[in-house]
Amino acid sequence: MKTKKIIIVLSVLLNIVLITYLFLKENHLTSVYSNLSFGLQGDLVQLESAIDYQIKNNWSEENTVLEKIEDIQESINYLMVTGKDSGIISRKQEEDLWKLHRYFSKFPTYSGFPNTNLDNKSINDLIMLKDDLRAAGWGMNLGYSSDWNSFSEKINNLIK
């Protein structure tokens, strides 16, 4: 009888330890996933800077801007795939990434050839994008956070 009580107590303690471990591990994975947005935000800052550089240099290397847009789309895809494969992406995070994906899908894409010429409408759209990125909080000499709530707020500010 005493042995059964000891086994039950040990079993309960072991289950508590395992549940706590799983809870902490899930929190850690969620935090790590949230921090992955830092790379995407870095790409957004670089895009703002690349557009600014092209404005100051008469759009002499416009392909660099298109490559940055492609980098952003790849980062969005990476975050979606990683989140789904690991099972830690929330519905809100997925919605945020889809909003950002749809937003950037309206801009010209990099053809793979360094001879793309942008028309005046595309250039004006990119100049507005630069201003919108800066207003949302993504720009050179502006700080940004790896916290998903802050990231989500900036996405909503960009898209409005």
C-alpha cells in the first residue's frame, strides 16, 4: 500500500514536470518565431533605404529596389512556412503575413535580368512606398522591435 502511494506521488510529480517543460518549450518556440520577424523587418528597412538611394541617384540601379522587394516576399514566405511546419503560427500572425504579402504583390517584381526599366507610375508608387514604410516605422535610423505585436501594428499602419 505504501509503495503504491509512492508510485502515484512520483507519477503525479513527473507529469507536472513534463507538463511544465512542454509549456515552457512552447513559450520559447513562440518567442523564437516572433523574433524571426526581425529579419523581415530588416529587409523592409533596407528597402526604404534602397528607394531613398535611388531617388538621390536618379534611379540609376532600379533593380536593387526590385531585388529588395523580392527579398521581402521570400522572407514572408519563409515565416509562413516555418510557422506552419512548426505549428506555432497563430491565426493573427498568418493574417498579418498575408496582408503584407498582398500589399507587396502589387509592386513590380525582379525579372532576373539587370535591364528592367521602371515607368514613371512604378517609380512614383515606389516613392510612396518609401514614405509609407518610414511612416509605419521602418526606415534608416528608426528602431524596430522583434515583438510580434509591434510588428503587427506597423503592418497595419503600412497597409491603411
